[in-house]
Amino acid sequence: MRNLLIIGASSGIGKAIATQAIADGYHVISASRNAPDLSQIEHHTVDITADDIDWSFIPDELHGLVYAPGTINLKPFHRFKLEEFQQDFDINVLGAVKAMQAAFKSLKAVDSASVVLFSTVAAKLGMNFHASIATAKAAVEGLARTAAAEWSQHNIRVNVLAPSLTDTPLAGRILSTDDKKEASNKRHPIGRYGQPEDLANAAMYLLSEGSSWVSGQTIGVDGGMGALKP
């Protein structure tokens, strides 16, 4: 059985990935502050911002690692406090660093392992009010490319998915009314905002042997927003 560790499987994209992975026969290990409402999952309560995380629950062999926590903090650049930049960096970047370093020994113990991280279309486009999260997610993309280069000798692949607006609890305020949902649909060339399953489908590809020749990539799963202007 293939072991998959998901940081942030309690809701949103992480939960959608966990759901698909369990259906595909993975042994899914969850690490987050809240337990996912899923059967057949092994959960460990972890605060990724803590300094003294006990990672002893990671199995000796780990076939995949998904780091799914994220933040949405939108406002004009001049109104951001340094503490808010730091919080976004701690959760999105340093949390990924902690998880990857903790999992490294177990990832390299298997013939082929895959790490999936998450960015945002705003790291590429430059969107109003996204200064803090775009800065943090751009750092995630740099982290992934460097780790992919270093870990290629161990046959560990590292890739990033960069979504646009996706219907998760984090996006609840943005999608709070029918009018806002319709406006969000119209901003995407494909005509709709994302669903967690859209990202889960892409993540499952990157975790599979079908993507064994893919590493160091940032892949937009964004309804065409990052590349198209109809």
C-alpha cells in the first residue's frame, strides 16, 4: 500500500485530495489542527506554525507528500502590516519547509516519491490586493524548484499547483452571494471558478507514476486565467 501524508486535509482542496486518494487505495495520513471528517484516514493533530512538532508518526516509507494549508488576506498593499506578511510566510512557506524536511528520509526510502505544493495564479499575474499571499506563494514556487533539483538524485519529484479562485472555506467571503459567484465565473476564460476536485484531480496525477517525468513545474489549474485573455 502506498503511504500519502497530507498536511491540511481537514477541508477544501486537502480534503478533496484525501477523499480521492483513499478511493484509489492509498493509506492517507492527515496532519492538521482539525481532524478530517473522513473514514479510513489516520489523523494526527499538528499546528504547522509550532516550533516543536513531533513528526514521529511519519512512516519509514512515504510515497507522497501534499502540503495544502493556505491563507487569503486581501487588501491594499499599503495597509498590510509586516506581521501579516510574516504570518502568510510562516504558514505557506516555512510550514512547507518543515513538512518537507521531516518527510525527506521517508520519501527517499521508496523508489519514486512525489511532493505537491500549492501556489496561486496571483504569483504570476500580479493582482490587486494580493501582495502578501502572492509574495509567499512565489517563495513556494522557488522552494519547489530548488528542492526538485536537489532531490532528483533520490528520484523525488516536487511540483506546484497554482489555482485561481476555488470554492473552499477560505474563499467563503469572496463567494458569499450569487452575484459574487457569477462575477467570479465571468472572470475566468473557461466560465467558472474552481472546485476542490479540480485541484484534487491534478494533484492525483502528480502523485501517480503517470507523472514520473514531471518535476520542478508550476502548473496552473485556474480556468485559463493565468494564460488566456479571450
